[in-house]
Amino acid sequence: MTEKTQVGQEIFEPAQVAVGMTRGPRHELVYINAAYRQVFGDRTLHVPLRASSPDLVGSGFFDLMDRVYTSKKAEQASGVRARYPQGPGPGPPERYFTYSCSPAVLPDGMDGVLIVAMDVTESVVEARKIQAVSDERQRDLNRYQALLSTLSEGVWLASADGTRWWSGVDPDTENLQPLQWLRDNVHPADQEPLRQAWLRAMRSPPTVFEHGFRLRTSTGEFRHAVSRAVPIVEGDKLVEWVGSTSDVEEQWRATRRERLLSAAAASTEATSLEEALTTLANTVVPELADECGIYLISGVTEHGRAPTVASRIVGVARPGLPPLPVPKHTEHPVSELTAQTIAEGRPRLFTFPPGLPPHHVVPEEIDSWLEEVQATSLILLPIDVGGSVTALATLFTCAPTASLGPETVHLLREILDHAHAPLLQAHRFQRAQRVSLTLQSAMLTDPPEIPGAELAVRYQPSATAAEVGGDWYDAFPLPDATVALSVGDVVGHDLAAASAMGQLRSMLRTLACQYPGDPARALAHLDVTVTGLHVTDMASAIQAHLTPGPADWQALWSNAGHPPPLLLYADGTHAVLGEPWPGSDPPLGVDVSMARRNQQAAIPLGATLLLYTDGMVETPGEDLYDGIEKLAGIAAEARHLPVDALCGHLIGHAPPTGDDIALLALRPRPY
């Protein structure tokens, strides 16, 4: 047992996150890995965790530990504050962590709790700083709005029916024609909304009329303005309107800035860099630009010269513009000027005549689109994630939108500063997913060639980026010339589940070779081994042995609490082989004394046997058999496909639950 414990500890030693383990209801600390010591300092072992970690008292953490130990259900606590003045590094003594606590069984049979801690101090502190700055800016904005409410830049009169206007308060001055004034002075996009608002006020006069729009200045530029007017009533008759128009450009810019910065900082749900960059593009379009494309960058050199290459992954355009070309996700070299911009890490602004963008800068795949929409300006915006330029954003405006200017460049840099934490989090999340998938791929090997049959497998990981699933598949020839197939599912979506999955799969392969022709016996011995070594609390599995024949293949299988095999005949009909738990034998880890049974069925030539995990058929709130029937219907429609394509089709139609999926399909070929 001591040796088994040491092997378990070695699994966690190289982990980059802090891992600890406690024993018993008093949570005696029995193990911490190197990352735990680096973050929290060297804690005393073999004493209650309350004694070795007094900094967590009062945080609710120990209540969580008690619940996990009692209920045997995993829980998570986010933003838990902890102090560790003895810890190394220049960081503050007070830090914040997300704790994931799972029930565990120690090698000596005692119950305990597995603790995984992730330092989230940077995100928490950054969010608090942003909130404090936002609150202060909002106070300044409120003061500015109060001041503006007392000032007017233009006063005007209007007749009772709104058809005549006068500039100033003297009705003897020359009157203005409303429609002509709209065409000459109001932004084209705002003319009709302003006209409709004014007509509604004429039909049903409000206490105060108020409407915002963009007003042309003497220099030809547009600025944001607000017109307010009140009806003048004598007796019960409306005789005229008195109004004022105020320049609110600076107020509008301040409000927009706060909105954009808050949106950039609040995007924390992305699980991939592409998703986070898409959110960023949707933040700036159409607020700052008419189009935003984002390119992943690779091959950056010290002097910013080729072979820097880019791959367009995001394209967003404002409503009303023609559809953008679909991102090709293919790499292409960038121009020398673009490479220099990337290497310097500083934005670059270009303005040009409508529809004539600089071809030496503009990506070729959207060149014709920019000519069509009459693009007038461009900003190249390098995006730094974690200390290096990872992506490049291109932002365009099109006539009649005002060209981009230095103030937009400055605001974009502020937006990137606020978006850095979400982008970095998504980038790290994506890298964690790649590591997880690499681990999964190492465990789940390609299937062998099976004479006389088509065999295909699929594994789809969990939709949660950092999770490593517990589903598996396996296929291999046996010494007696039969073929062994298996699928299984270990409870959990963490490092422990993945480790248990690898152990179960390897042990079952050995037992299947030891007991060819008796899958029930192989599962029974696996159950005893898993329970005795405390490999996992519970797992489900199907072990099947298939014997080729001239007219059909004979399948012999045993089911340990797993969704039943599905047999799809060549004519589109199907059969569910056996019963799911509780009709089948119990899952592994439930009761080693219960007998396990072998079941048998013929697999006609040309029919397809499907073994799968619950993510393929299970939807919360629905009966499992309904999910199996849906799977059978989808498979019947695609039965003409080769089994490899069939597996891909079925995975593409799996329920959107986010669970990982293992799928295995075997089809005996007619001779």
C-alpha cells in the first residue's frame, strides 16, 4: 500500500497547479505537491488542515471541505482569500484562489478530500481596479452631465404644428424649412429617426421633447447633439414650441468609452483565444469601425521581416454592409510594412480615397470587398497576449462614416489594456485544452485493421476546455482469433478520472487476453481489482468479444452498467442489445459480490455494431431510451456511409450537453 501511495503522489508532483490531499473528517493534511509548497509555503503534514492553514479560517473553505467529505460530491469555491507571508516571490501576502475539492479514497482505504487550487489573484485584483476606476469616471460623468444640463448652444422656436422653425427666440427672423434643414445639417443615418420622433411629438405633444442625433458643424464634421423642446400652451391651446440644441459630443464620447472599456474587461467566459478575439471584434464594431478582421500571427522575426505569416480567423462587419468573405484559416505572408508594425507592437493609421486602400498593406482576401464598400481608413492594431504579439486586428471605416483618427487609436489601445486579462485567460485555457487532448490522444490509440470488417472510432473531448474526460474505447485481436471491443466511462472530468481511465483500460485489455471468450469474467476480475486498489469510485464499461463467421459474426459481451450496444441492420432497422443499468449488471465499483453475465447476438454481414458512451445519447430531463432511439434514427439515415464517415456524422449530431464522448463502430463486410 505504501508503494501505491507513492505512485499516486508522483502523478501530482509535476502538475502546475497546487494539489493537496487530506484524510478523515478532521481533514488531516497528508500530501502536498511542489506547486502547493511554492504557492502556500511548506505546510505541516499529518495535522488537521485548520491547524496548518489558519489563513483559511472564516473563508467558508472548511465548510466546503466538510460538505465534500460528507456528501461525496465535488464542489468548487471561487475567489477565496488567503494569506501566506511565508510564501516566496514579490507578490502581495494576500491572494485569491479557486479551490476544487473532490472526494477521494486513500490507498489505505480511508476517505479523504483531493484539493486543487488555482491562483486567480491577478484576475480579482484587476477586476477591482477596473471597477474602482469605472466608478470614479461615472461620478465625473454625472458631474459633467449636471453641468451640461444648464447650458444651451442653440435656442430655437417652432410653430404649433412643427412645420416652421426659427433660429433664436425672435419669430420675426427668417423661418427654416424643417425637411431642408434636416437634409443639410443632420447625419444621413439620423435624418429619418429625427423626423419620425418630431412627427410623433406633433401628434401627441409630450411634456418635454428630447432626441439625440449627429449635427454637421461649420467645418463639415458631425458631432453628437441633443435637442430638447417644451410645448407652450395658452389656455388649452398649444401655440408654439421653444427648444434648445446642445453639443454633447464630449459627453457621448465619455459614455461610449466607459461602455467599451467595461465590455472589453467583462468578457471572461471565452474558452479559446479565437472566441475571446471574436468578442473583442464585436465590441469595436460598429462602435468604432465598420469592419474588424483579426489574424493569428506566427513566424515573427527580430527585425519584423518575413517570414511573418497571418491566418484570418475573425471577420465582423456592421449591419447593412455586404457579407464579408468567410475566413479561410490559411496562413499567408504579410507585407514588410505589416511585419514591421507587428514587430514594433504599435498601431498604425492609414487614410485613403474611398475604395482605394493601400494594396501593400490590405490583406488580399478582402481587397475587393473593401473596394466595394468604399473603405476610407485603416488601423493595424497588434494584439499582445502574455508578452508577445499573438494577433493583428485590422479595422476599417467606409464612406460615409468618418475616417478613423488618432483619438480612435488611443481608445483602441485602452480597450486592449482592459481586454488583456480576458484574452490571457482564454489563451491559457486553450493551451490547457491542448495539453489535455495530447494526454487523451496518448491514452486512446488508433484501432487495428480487422480482417473482414470495417472498424472506426471517435473521441470528442468535453466542451469545457480544461477538463480531461474519463471516456475510453479499445479494440484489439485476441489469441483465440476473436476481436475484443470495449468502451467505458469513469465518473468525473479531472486528472483523477483521466488517470483512472488509463488504468482501467490497460487492466481490462490484460484481462480480456487472459479470459478470451468470457468477457463477464474479465469484467468481474476488473471489478475486484478496481475496488481493491481504490482506482475509482465507479465506472461503467462494455467488454465484447466478436467471432467472425461466413454468414455473420457472433458477438459475446458483458455490460457493467453502461448504455447498451446498438445494432443497425443494412435495411435501416435496428435492435438495442440488452438492457441499460439497472437492467444490466451493475457498474464497476458498486458490488463485487454480484454475478456478471455474458450476452450473445449475431451480427449479420453488412450490419453495424455501435458501442458508445452516455454523452452520445443522454440529455438532462429525457429518458435514456429516447436518446438511444434518436441515435438509431440518425444512424439509419446515414447507414450507407462508410463506418468512419458514419462515426463523424453521429458525433456531429450528439446532444449539446458538453460531455465527452467515445464511439466505436464495427461492420462485418460481406465476402
